[in-house]
Amino acid sequence: MVSNIQKRKEYQDTERALLKRLFGVENCTDLDTDLTHYHVVRDPKGGIRWLFPMGSEGRIFLSLYNPNTIRGRFLKSALRVGTYTPALVPNIISHQILPDYFLSPLKNLMAHRNLTDWALFTGTPGNMRKGVFALGTKGKAQYFLKVPCSPETVQKLDNELQVCQAIYDQLPKSIHIPKAEKNPHLEGILLSNVKPRRIDRISSFPNPALDWLSTFCSSTEEESINLKVHFLKELSKKRTTIDISHFRSNFNQQQINEVLSAWDILFEELTEADHLQFMFSHGDFTPWNMYQNRQELYLYDFEMAGMHTAWYDLFHFHYQKGILLSRIPFQKIHAQVSAFQDTPLIRGWLNYHDQSWRTYHLAYLLKIGIDYLARYAHETDHVVQTYWIIDLLHEAYNNFTRTWKPQS
């Protein structure tokens, strides 16, 4: 049997390998060099979540928390208190010793940009893990450096870089996104901080978000035909990877079976749609990925951006906020998104393309549903939000199947 000491040694080696990757020194051997103490904030399992220099300048990491969510406000407040008085939370905030050579690539980047402060978020464990450095001066973040930890995140960050560079000059004055560039000193992409000085609390769909939607609400007929074929093929392919037997016993097996059966029925409805239009979309258009200052919107995290079914961002905002923040039932979310079909922008678009609002609502629910189901079927640990999402999918799919009339 592996002793606790051996397990701890293996854990420390894994943690050190992660830090070497994020600091860009993974191919270096440990040198006989000076050692420096750093503050660390650990998660409940003991893993490092934040690492930053001792002293007030390291608290630049607090800039990563968006006050548009209760969780963001709570964590920012709790960590601010904890970093000033670490003795109050010794199991969470402690010290870490690193060789000075770890910081060599980071110091080169900071010197090039005249930056003095840094903090590192080591990311959420999993195949989509990425580290994020907050970089700035006088405790204010001016840049965020995203560093990939897997082939999947390399692809996502490359997508974010290309998207931000491609659309930066195409946006209306009310929409702001980060300037993005490849970083020559460390792997990953460097993004300017778009957080405005004044922030309005986002309690509903922001008015300037309609400017974002209207900027990209057109695609050619040929594009949409090709994208529809690819979209339906990808949904069907992902569905074949999921079976009721894949879900662990902590799920309600009858509920999962009903969700999958309803998905199959509704997928048939979507395949019968004569047309399916696509739009360029942010892909993760949520309150925690944006700031609002009066009639201006500041967007970030474009890793999921690309061509999605029309009005994807509008649906995603309401469903993610409704499920994860407001905890409201499907019928209320349904009523919120349905109200938008009568706005001049969307009503004009639906009439011009002779389209049904239901088709795009359904396309969103099938896409987001199969993505979640595929993930949950193969994960071993599930948070409470997992069951909130399954409950809503169950309610939503049942509602849509009751109102579908198959073509004769």
C-alpha cells in the first residue's frame, strides 16, 4: 500500500510540475538558486488556487472576481480579509517556497510592459485547465495572461486570440473587448483588462447587449446550409457517446432516461426544420463574463466564440443566469426569452427569414443539453449545480415535447 507520505510526495511533485508549466520553466531542472516565500490560497482539497508575492501588491488577484455574481462578491471580500489576516484562515491561506528561476520568463514580460505586480490563478482541475496571471501596477490589473495546461485549452486560447483580433475594429462604440496578442515571453495569450472604473450591477439582459447581437445577426444562405449539416452531425455524434448506463447511481436514473428520450424526439423536430440560420456569437455570454457601465458593455472570455445557431447568446444569458444565479424554474426563463421575439430587431429578423422563434430556442436547448449530459456521464464528481441543470433540462424538454406536432 502507498503510504500517506508517498501520496503527499506524489501530490507535491504534481503540483510543482503544474507550477513549472504555468511559469514557463517546465523543461528546466531545479537549479541551486535562491528561494522566495509566496502567499498561496488553497482550495478545500488542499490544492493551490492562487499564488502571489508577499505584501499588498499581490492582492491584484482580487481584480479577477466579477461583482456581478454573489459568488464573485463573496470570494473577493473573503479573500481580501484573509490576505490581510492569514492567521484567521491558516488552512486556506499559507506560504509556498519557490526557486527564483521560476519567475524569469514572467519578469521578462513584466519588464517589457513596465509592470510591477502579479498574481497567478492556477485554474480549475480537469482537461480544460488553464492558468491566469493578473498583471499590473499599484494593485490594479492592466493585463491578464492565459496559459494553457492541455491540448484542449491550447485550441480554446488560439480561438480567443483569433476572434478578438478579427472583430476588435468591427464593433459599435458601445461594445468593448480586450486587445489580444500572442505573448513572446510565456506560452499563452495576453489580454488587456477591459474592466471599467464604474460598474453597474447586471440584474437583467443589458440594453447595450442588443448592439452586440445586431452586429452579427446575418449570415449567407450557403454558410447556413453548410453549418446546419455540421451542427446536426455533431449533435448526433455526441448523442451516440451517451447511454443511461454511463451515469452514476447518484443521478435519478428515471429522470436521466426521460431526458435522453425527450432529447431524441426533439432532435427529430430540429432535423425537420427547413432552415437553420447561424450567427457569430460570444458562446459564453453570461453576467460573469461582462461588465456594464451605463449604455456600454465590456465583454471578455471569448474562448467559446464562433458560429452558433441564431440568438444563442441571448438564450445562454437567460438560462445560465436563471439556473445558476437566480434559481428560477424553466417557465420563468421561457417567459423571459419569449418576450424578446417581439422586439423590433428580432421580429424583423424572424419575418425576413421566415423563421420560428421556437426553432432557435430548441436548437439552443438541445446543444447545451447534450454538452452537459456528455460531461456529466463521464465525470465522477458532481457539484449541486449539476442537478439543478438536469432538473431544468427535464422540465424544458417535457414542455417542448408536449407542444411539438410532427410533420405528417
